[in-house]
Amino acid sequence: MTDDALGGTVRRTVLPNGLRVLTEDIPGVRSVSVGIWVGIGSRDETDEQSGVSHFLEHLLFKGTPKRSALDISAGIEAVGGETNAFTAKEYTCYYARVLDTDLPLAVDILCDAVANSVLAPADVETERGVILEEIAMQDDEPGDEVHDVFTESVFGDHPLGRRISGSVESISALTRDGINDFYRSRYTPPSIVVAAAGNLRHDAVVAQVTAALAGVGGPAAPVAPRSGGLVPVRSGLVSVVDKDTEQAHLVLGCAGIPRDDERRFALGVLNNVLGGGMSSRLFQEIREKRGLAYSVYSYTSLYADAGIFAVYAGCAPGKADEVLAITREELSRVAATGLTDAEVARGQGMLKGALVLGLEDTGSRMSRIGKGELLHRDLLTVDQLLARIDAVTPDDVAGVAAELLTCTPSLAVLGPFGDRDFSAAVAA
């Protein structure tokens, strides 16, 4: 077992089986947030398994040999705590927030649920119905669906292009045994990080986790590598979904950078200035000056070996062409001339403020150290992150803009357009 201090009050212990425990002691609070981060997500599934990670997220709270689903939820709620989970493309997280005195209870319940779920056949069928309803609900949210359409288009057959929830076909075909095989082969100690933040003692948390997960082990099944070169992001594609909606929903985007790329801080500044708030160029030009859209923003998605930079806008169908033209013009302008010094300074301030203000509770602190340990090569301290942001120069931002924003973008459109041709919107 190894034990390391990572700066400030963050400590890491690696257990003999490879499971990692990280804590951050936050004096002055009376709560603790604890999360079990599993480095398995939707991109680690085969086509036939699509949606199984998200299926497991539902099932692991349904019961263990010593607790029913009611025992799990009531055990946390009886002490005023809360518990939940979420699935992403590269990881799954199960978490709870409780009073500091109830941390041993939360660790025991959460670890039991994640490590010892029975996956009863009846529960599998119940949750299958719930997930199918969830997929139907997603299809009723065009502002969300258009992002899935864009991702599926630019990543093609790669697992990053699939919906996290899976499809109706894949969820309907998953068997209890198939789900259990995935669970037992993937949820192994080397892929698990337990993170906790709040009023705690590191050694006590390590002892609690060790006792709760004593029986977890077994060989890990091979997972598709995430470092075999960059995943290609396709350009120049147009995907149109004809749907009877009041608004047109547009996503225009291109390849970004992987999450550990040193240019991610410059890209964060660029993203904020282009479409990260009410003062951003796109918001000012499209909404404030012209009133063409209510919602318009840019965003980045960063993965181990791929990235996306994209712009979303929701507007009246008759204004879609104008919104797309203005967006292309603004992206081209920034690609050619970069940002002003004042804009870079504003973008840096937005990044730093969001980082620090987002760490004002134990849940966000827990997420920072858990996700950081799981996904990044180095767990940077807050001061180190702030220094990286401060070090971004206008030339750094101009370099990222010139590389990313000069590509031929891809486009996803959802709205009442029939078979209308939008290819001119992405023409070079």
C-alpha cells in the first residue's frame, strides 16, 4: 500500500489490489461527499453492449445480498443524506453526501451497492422499462437530441459516437447474464477510484473502504485502448433530422483536442470568449444585436484521444441560414485574427472564476479529485490550475483558433426542414 500527499490537504492511498483512495480534508464544514468513480463508460462497450454501463448505473442501487433497494435508499435518507449516480462516455460515478458523522455508513452502503449488486432478473426487466422510457424522453427533447445527432455523425462507427443510454434495440436485447459479465469483468480494483471530501480523516476513510471492498477482486477484462492515436473527427458532414418542432436546433462544429493536451487552457479561454456567456462574441452578435436566437453558446468535449469544439443555437426555422452564416463568419474572423488582449483577459477571468466558485461545496471538491485521478496524468492543485490559466497568452489562443477553426465543419440540424439541403452551410 502506498500513501502520497498531493498538495494542500489532498492525500492518495493505493491499496495492494490497485484500488485508489483520495481524500481532501476541508476544515470548518460538517458534511462529507464520497464518490466511487469507475473508469468504465459507454465507449468501453461493443455495439451489442451499447448502453450496458448506463444500465448498470440503474441496477446497482437495486439490492445486494444484505440490502434491498429500499434499505439502500432509506439508509442514506434516514440520516438526511442523498445519493445518486451518472454515466459518461469514459467513466461512471456513484456518490453520496452526508453529515461527517455518517461517513462510515455512506461508505459501507455505497461500496456494498457498487461491489455486491445481485442484478436480480426481475430488477433487470423493471429497469429495462425505465431506461426505454428515458430514451423516449430524450427523443422528446430536441435541444438535447441534436447534440447526439452531431456526435454520432462526426465520430461515425467509433464508440464515442454512440448514445450513453444505448438504443432501443440494444437495451431490448441485453440479457441479465450479459450485464453481469460486463459488471464482474470491468468493475475491478485497478479501474476504481474512491474519492471523499469534507470533514474527514484520510486514514479512517482508507480503513472504511478497505473493509467495505475487501472481497472485490478478479482479473480485469481487456478494454479497448485509449492511447492508440487520435480518434478521427469527421468534417464536412451534414445531418438533418426532420421533426415538427417550433425551433430549429443547430450544432456546427469540428475536431477539438484531447483532454490532456497542454493547449486545453488556451482553448478554454477561446471557448469562453466565443460563446461562453452573455458577453461572448456569438451571444452578442446573434442574440443581443440581431435577436435571431434565444440560446446560443459554444462548448468543448474533451476525451482521452479526441475532442470536439462546437456551437449550438436554437432559433426560428426561417432564421437558421442567417444564424449559421453569422456563426461561420465569426469563427473565420477569430481564426484569422485571434482575440484582443482584453478578450483574453476576460476569458481567463471567466475560467478562473468558474473553477474557484465551482469548488465551494464538498461535492464539487470530491468530483475534482476523483475525476482528476481517474482521467488525468497529473492531479493539479487549484493554484497550479490557476497558474496555467494565467500563463495563457494571446498568441496561444490565436494558435488554437487558427488550427481548429479553419477546418471544414460538420453540421447537425433538427427541425421542420423535410429534405432541405444544408450543404452550403459547411462549404469551404
